[in-house]
Amino acid sequence: MLDDNLRASRQTAHDRPDLKISFEFFPPKTDVMEEKFWDTVHKLAPLKPRFVSVTYGAGGSTRERTLRMVSRIKAETGVDAAAHLTCVGATRAEVDAVARGYKDAGINRIVALRGDPPEGVGQPFVPHPEGYQNAADLVGGLRRIGNFDISVAAYPEKHPQSPDWASEIDNLKRKLDAGADRAITQMFFSNPDYLRYVDRARAAGVTAPIVPGIQPIHNFRQIANFAARCGTAIPGWLAERFDGLDDEPETHALVAAAVAAEQVTELVDEGVTEFHIYTHNRSPLALALGRVLGLRHEVPVAGAA
Ligand code: FAD
């Protein structure tokens, strides 16, 4: 085992490189969900994330809500907000109009994605006849519209539609060469998969940051279902840790915090300095991870004006 002085995760904030964190939300569907959304945003904003992002529902179904949420986050908290944008099922003109709407609202960060067909990721993707062909094509289009900071997706276990590793990494490279600034990964639970992916990308000449997307396990069953759909493996050890905890929410939450903390701590020790946390619009595990990564709420000084 490494000595503490060789582990970045065991250094104080003063001695280790700054860790950067971003949080991802989805646009709430109901008034009750919206209340929880804003509660979470206001609890996480004081950690001063580099940015927070709000997803874009399948086929543009959340277009207005995504824009409303990112605009209000920026206005109310001062935190930079990124809007996700997909090109599935839409013409270039429609997608460009959404991007111009982001730009006009002062949103200069976009997470640019292809999206999935309405029948799910298992079905072949057929671009709209007048639409962007894929995420790389979309990034090129966005670059023509404005000086956005653009993130794209990366898949440490390969995208389910990538036939082999060469295609996977080629596709990542195409997106970055088209003008994206960084990649954010799909959730993964095996750190070696992520580290190997980064090695493959670097060997292919990719220099942009590949930020690990960390999924705290709020609900093991839900996450396992989602993982099966998006090609993320659930290792046996992980399933064992949550086995039998469906009706024990407190233990489930503690195990989830331990698993996520272990994952980010190992990555910090491997030299990773940027993290993207999938919050599912909930604050406790995201706040705990912020702590583990050394981020603090700013506590007002008693007596200060
Ligand atoms: P692309 O990078 O375009 O490619 C996906 C696959 O197609 C790859 O296998 C690639 O190899 C193959 N491919 C692409 N171009 C070619 C080509 N020219 N020839 C051959 N093969 C090609 N979905 C949403 O609906 N809304 C969201 O807000 C959202 N946010 C996300 C955020 C992150 C961080 C991640 C990781 C995913 C997100 N997704 C979202 C899911 C995403 O839309 C799906 O994973 C989708 O299946 C792929 O999108 P992409 O941008 O990676 O596609």
C-alpha cells in the first residue's frame, strides 16, 4: 500500500492540485420535483462547482425547461451553467435555433450529444434527413454559431454501438477535432476501465481532458437498470454490497457514500483532478463527494458584516 505522502487524496487542499467538480441535473417534470431541484441546486452551489449542467430530454422534449433551468441557475447562484443539446430527430435548422437561444440567453457552455432513437439505444440511429449526422457533426455546427465551451460524451466501456475500440476512440477524436473542449464519460464502476480508456485516447493523440462521470448510487435497482441500457457493467462486488438493502434506506445510503468515496479517492490517487457528478437532482451524496474531494461550503465568519 502507498504511503500517505504518495497519495494525492491524503494531502491537504494546500498541498495538492486543485480539484475541479461539475454537477449534472435533469429538468424537473412536476412542481414537487422542481422544488427538490432548486433545493439541490442551492445546496450544491456554495461548493463553487466549475459548472453545473442540465440534460436535454429525448428528442428535445425538455427544450424549454432545460433553457429555463440553466438560465435561472446562472442568474440565481452565479454558477456557470451548461445546457445539454442533442441532434436526434431534428433538422439542423431546429438544433441551430436552440443553440442560438442558449447563446442569446447568455449560456456559453453546451454538452453536445447525438441522443438516442425514441425506441432506445438498442435501435440503430438514423439521422434526420436534414439533420446533424452525429455528435461530431453537431460540434462542428455549434462552432459555427458561437464561441461555446463544448463538452462531449466518452464511453470507458465502449458505446454499445461502437463495433471495436478503434471506432470508439476515432469517434471521440472526431468530436474533439471538430472543436469540443473536453469529454465527460458515461458512468462506470471499474476505475481500471476508465484509466485504460484514457491511455487508449492519449495513445491516439487525444490531449483534451476526459473527465470521469461519477454516478453515486442513490437507488441500486434503478442504476442497475439504467446501466444495462447504456452498456455500463455492474461488477459482482458492487451488486454484493447492495444485495438485500432495498428496504434499508439508511444502510443503502451509507454503502452508496462509501462506494462513491472509494471510487473518487482511487482516481485522485491516480492523478485525476476533474470530476463530473451525476446528481439525479439529489444533494446528500453529491455533497458528501464534494467533501471527500476537499470542497467546502463557505461558512460565514461570525460577526462579519
Ligand atoms: P456519437 O458520439 O455521435 O456516437 C455514438 C456512437 O455512434 C458511437 O458508437 C460511435 O462510434 C458511432 N458513430 C458516430 N459517428 C459515426 C460514424 N460517422 N461512423 C460510424 N460510427 C459512428 N442523452 C440525451 O438524450 N440527453 C442528454 O442530455 C444526454 N446527456 C449525456 C451526457 C453524458 C456525459 C453522456 C455520456 C451521455 C449523455 N446522453 C444524453 C446519452 C447519449 O445521447 C447517448 O449515449 C447516445 O447513444 C450517444 O450520444 P453521443 O453524443 O456519444 O454520440
